Amino acid sequence: MTRTSGRDDSDGTDPGIDSRRRRVLGMAAGASAAAVLPTTGSVGANSDDETVTIVHDTHFHGRFEDAEAAELSLARYHAVVEEHLESAANSLFVGNGDDLAPSMLGLEYEGEHVIEALNETAIDVDGVGNHEYDFGADVATERFEESEFPWVVANLLDDAGDPVPGTERWTTFEEGNLTVGVFGLVSTNFHSLTDYPAEWQVLDYVEGAQEAVDALRAAGADVVVCASHVSTGVHYTLAEGVEGLDAIVGSHSNVVFDEPEVVDGTIISEFGDEFDHVGSLTLDADGSLVDWRRTDLLAPDADPAPAADEYEEIEVRYADEIPEDETLAAIAEEWTAELEAELEQTAFETEVELNATFDNYAIETNWGNLMTDAMRTVGEVGDIEVDIAAQNAGGIRSGSTYGPGPVTGADVMNILPFPNEIQVVELTGEDVVAYLEEAIRPHPSENYGAQPAIQVSGLSYEWWGHDGESRVKNVFVGGEPVDPDETYSLAHNDYSIENSDVLSEAEVVLASGQFQGPYVLERLEERDTVAPERENRLLRVDETVGEASVAVGDGETTLTVDVPDGAAAIRPDTFRAVIRTGADLEATSATVDGDSVGVTFATDDLCGLVSDVDEPALRLFGGYDPDQEYWDYGFDVPTSSGYEYFQLRADVSATALTGDDSSNGSDGNESDGGGNESDDDGSDDGMPGFGPLGALAGGSAGGYLYSRRRSAGDEPAETSESSTDGDD
């Protein structure tokens, strides 16, 4: 194989020539691999010299092993890659970036450890991902230049319009009788995903890709492949809009296809990231798909994906049965031993399972509450009282759960691997609401659906994502209605502050000098045991159903509301009452009667819920299955990871409970995110006051059973999150 490129190597050598020097497995291993490679009738129609096999991809996140299953390691992964490469007559190993970070090792070594490992692999070319720039352009350039293989990205340019330092926009390889062209693409929101210089350029996907394809065809490429680090949905745009593009491998989305797709003549192949899958495509001289193969690498106790039974092209390998590449295992041990010795000690114990998965995009999690509560203490550094803390979901990176049991320092650093400093800014209440609006990923989106995409401390709010716009209502800071004109202090990370239209305009009153991972770890180490719970900080609302009618009976209070227009079926076991402090109470029953649902609570317990809070905003929440025809988005809802159903909200007013207009005692100021608009049904009763409810039951708070446990209306579904938007 020979390679040509647009990069002028000052020493006159080709950094790619030696990148495959270790592709020499024994004959027995090669024969074994060939035996499991599926063949089709089309293979015989092409000579060996007229095909090329593309083995993909990487997306290692600066790790040497899987965060959840240490058996899935780079050393074993690469052994399988070698099998794929050796079983093909002509082959290339193509990476797709996000290899240097984010991870505990990435934060500590800034990707240097990965470059040493990749230089020992058979990798031919790597596409640039957003996380290559997590430590700034200078570090990224240094890592690219340390590499014995090229990094490619066609749609990133510096301020002079040249390839970004250390990279090429595209490159070619000679495989058999074929010239194979490879170029890279990254997300066009690159500036907001990582530490990329503001003056550098990011080209449109189709524009950058078409320029690359045209240049490669002009250079004699028979086959053109994109090493992709863009989202899955963009691949279809590229397939339909770029002429001459044969294949797209990898992605930004952590998606696993059952089989490659062919769209307008372009092959799209995505087989996950990190160490769970190895994929390969065999193409002929026309760029047509001749064959494909997918190997699933499983932890010893894991079950194969259902697709493995359906496709003979999918091979299942258990990690403990795969011999490690000894050289890569030794490199991993050398880099990790010292750091693990320091961080693998137990930092604290947790009595509950901590959820640091990608549920953090969609729902309030106990990990999100734990870490943002810790972040609020950063004010002690500068003697500042911090009202609110927030964390972007994309900064919670491990994708794992922890406990019950011991949690190590390494665990925390893997959850928070970015070099992000905690800063404190001052905002008006109006700005707080604007930031909450800004953070929501609006519905509809086939990739994400509606999601708040942050975790918070010190505040609670309701959020919408329908009708093409995001909306926030009933915002409470410290249990009090947000005051649009009041000043609040917000702790966040500097990355999110700089990349927010709202926060970037705020005054930074404290630059703590503390990275999130080490700081949160230090705070948690001070506690022997933690047991964080969910506290109704983020409340999804899909439909408001006006104000509940109230009937107080013998020991029971029934709140009756309309069934939402968009409901196919009510879920009776999901109803609960919530006050503005976040405290809640589960209903004892919920019964559907025609177009209404009656929700019953023990009166003493409902009194206990509100007895210690002046003028609480009491709201009723409940779940329902959406009517797919009513919610005509073109795909089934809800699409959000973390939700199995939609949620309604009804207000409950003191006037309705007591029949006494004077009972409210509030200033009629329902908080709905600063704008204080009435709900869709025209109700303007104001913030519900609940003092008289206590008198209604003799003032007793006996039998007070409110709970801060995981709220039924926000139970996570058994879904996986495809979002790996860098730090976003």
C-alpha cells in the first residue's frame, strides 16, 4: 500500500508508511478469521485486486477499556480489527475521531497516551472529532504531529482557509489496483462543542464533502470514503446531496446499525463506538457494496444483540475468549498503573444507585442532583453565596451507573473528565429563565425529542418542548418564585458559560480555579455516605389541563381534571401532587370516568405536604400514553430517552379548595418563567395558596407521607441515548 496526501512533511518521510507494520498475524489466526467472514455471490465477480475492505471505526474517548466492562479493552478490540484486516485481500483501518478524550486518562494526559497506542496499531487514517480539541488547538496540533498516520477533516479550516494545523483535508491510498480516497467531516457546531479557535472556519457539510470528493476524484480515486464525525441524520443529507461519495463510516451519534444502508448509491455504515463493535465493508471498483461484516464484542456475562440471530454477517465474540494484543496491553498498563493506584481507592459510599448515564439529557437524575449540589459549595472559595448551580448533560460522560456500594475517585473522574473550571456568574431572574429556555432541546427531533439537557441545584421548573418552541414555567429558586428583576448567582462550568448566548453576557463574579471533576470528588470525599434522591427539579409537561376541581370527603380529597386531548390512555399509578419546594405526594388512586380523571389523596397527608410552606404552588402531575395521530410529528412519540409516556399538569388553587376568595393570601403572582402569563385555559387564579387546607383538616400534619423518591411521572424508559455531543 502507498499513500498520497496534501500534507508537506518537512522531513520528507510519509508518516503513514509504518502505520501498518504490525499487521502480521499468524496463518492460523488469519485462517480462523477468514472462516467466519461471510461470502456472497457477488464476491466472485471481482478479482482480489479490484476490491477494498474498510474496517471501522475508533471513537475511543481517551480510554483503554470500556467504562462499564474492563474486559472490553483496546488490546482485545485491536486483535479483532487485525482479524478483519487480515481476512481481506486489500484493507484499510479507518478511525473517526473522538479518540483523545473525554475520560479520566484524557484529562490527565491530554491524549498523549492514545497517540502512543494508536501508533502501535494498524490504523491507516483517523477522522478528526470534536474531542480532539478539548485541550485547545495547540495540544491538538501537537498530538496530530506525534501521530504516525494522517488525521483528516475536510470542513475545518483555519483563518487563512488552510487545513487546520497537523491535519489534511483528504488523503489517498493505493490498495490492489484501486486508489481509495478518504476524507473526514465534523459537526458544523464545532465551535460550541469544544475549544476550537473562534476565527477558524467550519464549512457546511455538503459543501465540504463535495469539495473533498471532487478533489479526490481528480486525484484518481476509484473509491471515496467519508470518515464521519457528524450525526446520523446528516448522513442521509450527504448521501442525497453529494455526488460521487461511495461510503460513510462511523458517526458522532453512537448508533449501531443492524446492517449497512444504501441511500442514493451511498453506503452508510455505523457500528457504535469505543470497544463494543468492529465493522467492515468490502467495496468494488465502482464503490458498490460487495460484502459486510460486524463483530460484536461482549462482556463475559452479556447477552448478544437480537440482530445477531437475524444476520449471519454479525459475529459474537466474548471478551474473555479474545487474546489481548500484548503490546497494546503493556502500553495501557504503563499509562494507567500510577493513576489508578491513586484514584482506585474508595472515595465514598452510596446507598443508592447513582445514574450517570445519558438519562441526564432527559430527566432529573440523582447523580445530577448530587454533583450540582456539590458545585454550589464553590462559593466558599470566594465567600460568595451561590443560589443556583447547573451542569450541561453532555459534560456527564461515563454513561454508567454506580453502586449501591463504594465509588472510587476514578469513577468520579470518568463521569466528569473535562478540563472545565467552575465559575460563578450573576444573572437576573429573567436571564435565569432565558437560560433554562436556551438549554432545552425542542421537540420534534428524531434524534433527541424534547429534553431539558441540564441538571440543576437550587431551583425547580416545568419545561415544554412542543410546537417548535421551548417553554419554561413555574420557576422557583430556593423554593421561592423567581423574581425577574432579582439578581441570582449561578455556578456552572466555563465551557457552558462561554457557549451560552445568555450566560456569556453575564458578569463572572468568581473564577474558582477548580476543575469540576477534582472539585466534586473532593466534596464527596468529605462525606462517608451519600444517598441522593430526585426532587422534582425538572418537571416535564406535555399538556396543561386547567384547574382541578376539588372535593373534600371523609379523610380523602379528590382532585378531578380533564383527560388531555392528546391522550390515548391514562396511567393511573403515575399521579402525584407537587409543591414549589419540590416535595411531593403520591395519589392513593386515580380513576378515569369518561373525559375526566379523579385523583384521590389522603387529606391528612395532603395537609402535611403543604403545612410548612406558605402559599405553595400546588400542582397535580400524571402520566398518559400519547395519541399518535394527535401528536402528528411523523414518528412515534415520545422520542426522548428517559420517557415512556407524556405528562399532564393541573393547578390546584386555594379558592377551589375552600370556596373563600380571601383564602389565597398570595399576591396573585403565579410564577411561569418571568412572563407570568396565565395557563392555556385562561385561568388567572394566581399562585395557589394552601393555608386554609390545613385548617380544613384541623391543622393536622399527621400521616404526612410525602416522598422525594424517584417520581413516577419521570421514570426513565429502557432506552439508549445516542447523544454524544462532545461537551454539549
